[in-house]
Amino acid sequence: MAAMAALQSSMTSLSLSSNSFFGQRLSFPSLSPFTVKPIDKPCLIVVKLKQWEKKECKPNSLPILHKMHVKLGDTVKVIAGHDKGKIGEITKLFKHNSTVIVKDINLKTKHVKSRGEDEPGQIIKIEAPIHSSNVMLYSKEKEVASRAGHKVLDDGTRVRYLIKTGEIIDSAENWKKLKESLDKEKTEVATAA
């Protein structure tokens, strides 16, 4: 009996006040103020290219290709960087990060390890890419750098031309020369291998 009396006295000392948490109804805010907004643009997926460089991708995982004012085979003048003022021809384009490789410009030294006993190690010079904003189209005839403009010729073809000189860059002759030089390079590489 003494145990029962002790239990009753402890319950009365534990009286719950109206300010305490116990015994009160929990009230959650209504979920109506939270509305789901439709997404206007799908978020772009970023693919890891290298540790220091990221390549933006479309939702279908294809890279976003940037438009550039230069094309393969164009003669350009470097307008910024340590090779400023040098003139060369574009040999390769990288549209995912808007960089170009210009022949014999922005040369970097590369130390190549020996792969076997027959191949010794060597130090070679390679052409590093330059951002396309650091090059400007160049006219060999007038020896002047200019921006590119677009116009439609009488036969309906859309071509690029130099604004300062009016010289047409995208002519059929230029494309034939470029194609022939690319074919020669491919055959030289094939015969060398």
C-alpha cells in the first residue's frame, strides 16, 4: 500500500500546466502556400571533362557547341597574348570551349617519355589552343586585320567577307584549296604510319 500512495503523490506533483508541451495539439502550417512552380528552362548537365575544365551539356548529354567567327583554314592574326601580332592559319577548331589551334603559334614544349628501348625520350614543340576571341581574321592581300561580315550574293549563297576590305572569305576556290591540303595531310599521315 505504501508503494501505491507514493505513486499517487508523484503523479499529482507532475501536474501538467497549460503552458507545457504535453497535452497540446500540434499545429502544422497548411501546405497550400507552397505551390510548385513549373521550370521554364531545364537545368543544364555539366560533364566533367578534366579536373580543371568542365564542359556544358544539353539535357541529352551532347555538348553545347559555341558559334565562332572563324572557320578551318582561315588566315588569322593574334590580337592578344604573348604571340600578339603573329599571323597563321587555323588548323583545328574546338567548338565546345571556343578555342582554335593556329599553325606555328602558341608553341609549348612537351617532354615525351621513351616507350621502349627503340624509342628514346624527346622534347617536342606542340601547338596549344588559343581562345577564338584572341584571333582576328586577316587579309594577306591588303595586310590588315578585320572583323567578319555576312552577305548574300546574287546567286543566293551566303558568304563571309572582311568588313574593312570587302574581300570575300568563303569562296569556292578557298574551299577547294583547303580540301586539297587536308587530303594531302591525311595521305602523308597514312604513308608515315
